[in-house]
Amino acid sequence: MTASTLFFLLIVLACPLMMVFMMRGMHGGHGHESRGDGAGATEPAETSMDDLRRRRAELDRLIDERKNADSERELTSWGGGRR
């Protein structure tokens, strides 16, 4: 085998090996949460659901405010509020 052939084989083998190590590094932190016995696993989900409900209520309120402000601007821009 020549040096160029060995170099080519090393490059070809390095790509899949690097991919394995990179994927392990990316997904390494996620496995710790799913390997538990389930104790306390429902509490973060409930907290998260409560937090999402609060955020949704806040967004709904902001949307309503924006709609009201936009409708008032439309009325005044068409001359509905001026004479």
C-alpha cells in the first residue's frame, strides 16, 4: 500500500468514527433523565404545564390588547373618531 492509499483509508475511517463520538456527545446529557426509576418525574412536567398555562394566559391578554389598540387606530384613521 502506498502512503496516499493509507491516508485515504484513514480519512474514510475517521469520518464515521468522528460522527459516533459527536453524536454521543450531543445525546449524552439526555440519557440521564430517562434512566431514572420515575420518582419525581411527574413534578417537572406539572410545573411545566402550569408555566405554559400562565404564559398562554399572558399571551392571550397581550393579543387582546393589541387587537383593541389596532381597532381603535382603524376607527380614528378612517375619521370615525374625528369631525
